[in-house]
Amino acid sequence: MTSVISVLNNWTKNLPKSDQNYLARHGFDFLKCLKQFRVEKAFLRDCLRYWDPVLHLFKFPRGECVPLPEELAFICGWGALERPVVIGSYSDYRVKFSNFLEVPITELEPLFDGDSVDLISLMGKFSNDLGVRDKSRVRVMAYMLVHVYCFNKDFEVPFSGNPRLIDVVIQMEHKRSPITLILAETLLGLDSVKADPTNDFTGSPWLLQIWLMERFNQFRLEASVSSYAPKDLCSRGKVWPNANNRPDNYFDNYIRSQHLVWRVLWWKIPSFALTEEPHGQIICGLEYAICIHPNRVKRQMGFEQTIPLSDSLGTPYIDVNAQFMADWLLAWEKRVVFPSPDRFTSPLVSQEYVRWTTCRTPEIRAKLRRREQRDMRWERRAKKMSSYAPEVEHPNPIQGESPDDSFEMVS
């Protein structure tokens, strides 16, 4: 049975210069390179065991981490600070397809079946019909690249496509970034597989695997490589061993013996958005919005990792509608952005944070948070003092604490 991916990969071979220029100009060229990259489901499923579907982050033994919009955007060559793509509700996408592709709607009718579009027939018409305009053909190619590699439903078998995704191509032509949409769908896909292992990874398992592999020394390229081209990202020599060819607890033993790589050298990202809101940072998918928590993974961005000001709250899925999208877009554009640290050294973590990540009770976690905030206030005060000021003793511990307080730790 012919698959959508194989048909698309054959179609994107030996493209004319005009098609290559269009894909590069609007940010689709990296997606074309992903056909060289093999998704290792065994690797993703091993990582999935550490996925927290409530907080939407990986809780590895040596630290928490989660893909951030800025990181995935940099991998793809897109700008995370650009205005995000917003998918609205539209009654009839046949009309939108017809207008955008500049093809009469009567010619597109056979390709649609209710609320879906036949992707195999769509590619067959626009790749083989000599009467199709070049502009229309390359726009369909861009739609297919976005659909398959960013909003994947199934790896092998043909599937009916989502016509709403034509909005992504239209808005990318106007310099909008789809990265929050892709990230939300990818994390929702992790939630789905976590709940039911028979499900397949959706969203962009390609981008997820590229991001994850850079966290492990076994896969990442040498630190001397100053920047990765798409061919470096998409043609890995090492693969994760299949379940039949590895000993039991292979991944557990590996991940417990290796430190995660917090700041990948070639991700020279200029800035990150941070928030200390308990609910985290909202990102919108096609149907639901979820929350991620950048404040819990600050060392992933190169900042010193401290205890969050409040415990992150697991937020249920939020239904996306027109009013919610308008409010979210306004809040997204007003989010607080911080410049990245200049040095690409390993970020520090406070001793209180190390204890906070392993302690059992909310009371002890709150005590650690108060202690760290006290220490941070004292450090800021000390920095403001003149060099001629007399040396000041460290402040007394907060009421109810002693310097040698013991903490109950998880073994």
C-alpha cells in the first residue's frame, strides 16, 4: 500500500530552482530535509516513560526538561518571536483551497470527502497535471510538507488530511510562525501515547526526536561543531537499539549514568520567554490549549535554575475557540522576554533546588522556597553595598528554621 510519506518524498526529489526558492523563502525547506531522518519509535517510547502529562515535561532522573518554542523554532530556522499562526474556524475550506491555489472549486470537489481531503489524490493531481500553474503546485507541496512533518497522524499508511492546515501555509507566506501550534500538537501526542501505548505519535515526532537526542551525549554531535545544517540534523549515524537488541533496563541505566546536556552550544537563541505564573505558559493546538512551564527548566536556556516561585499547577486541556484565541494572541504578544546569557557555560543550580526536586512533602518544599528567596534577597542587597561598607554577617535563619535542618529525601 502506497504511503503518503513515500509519495511526498518522491515528489520533492530534483525540484526546479523556482520551487526551491519558494520553499526557502517561506521556511519550508527544512521540512523537506526531514525525509532523510528516521524516527526511532523505540527511543521515543523509552523517553515517554518519563513524560508527565499533567505538567507537560520530561522528568528524567537528572533533571526536568521540555521542548520550548524558541528551541524548535531555531531548529527549523523560524523566528519564535514572530506573530504566531492562528487557526480559526471556517465553514468551507474548499473555498479557501480554491482561492489560495487559484484553481476552480469544481476541480477540487472530487478531492474532498466531508471535512477531510484525500492527500494521495491531491498530490497526484498537482504533481502530474501539466496544466497546473507552478505557483499552485508548490503551494500544495508546502501544504503536504507541513501536514506530514509537523502535524503527522500516522507514519506509514495513507490518511485523510486536515484541510484546516492550509491556513498554516497561508500565514507562513505572511511571515507568521507555526511553532507554538506544532509544539502543542506534539505534546498532546505524547499525552495520547502515554494514556494508550497503542496510539502513535502525532504532531512532529521528527522535531521531538531531534530535540531529545541533543540532550544525550550518546547522540549529539561534537561540541566543536559551531552550527548544524539541516543535513547534520537529519542524517544521524547512530540509532537507538531496538527492544529486541538491547538488555533490560538499557535506557534506565543509561539515563541515570549520564548528565543531560542543558545548553546545546549551537542553539544561539537570542532570547527566551519566561513566566512565574503557576499555570505556566499557554500554547494553542488545533483543538486544545495546554500549558508548559519554562520557569521549571531555566537552566535549559542557560539561566541559573532556582526553585519556582510557586508550585506549577497541572492545567486541564482548554477548548480553543475564537474568543480564546483572540485573548491568547494578545497575551502572547505581551509576554516577558529575557535575553539569553552571553556565555554558553553549564548553568548552575542552587542547593535548595536540588533538595526541592527530591523532597516528599509540600511543607518542606515551601520551606526550601522561602530559604532560597531569603538567600537571593541577601545576595542582591550585598551587591548594592559599597566596597567600603563594613562586612555584614549573614542574616539569621527564618523563624522556625535552623541552619542544620534535615530534609526528608526520596531515595
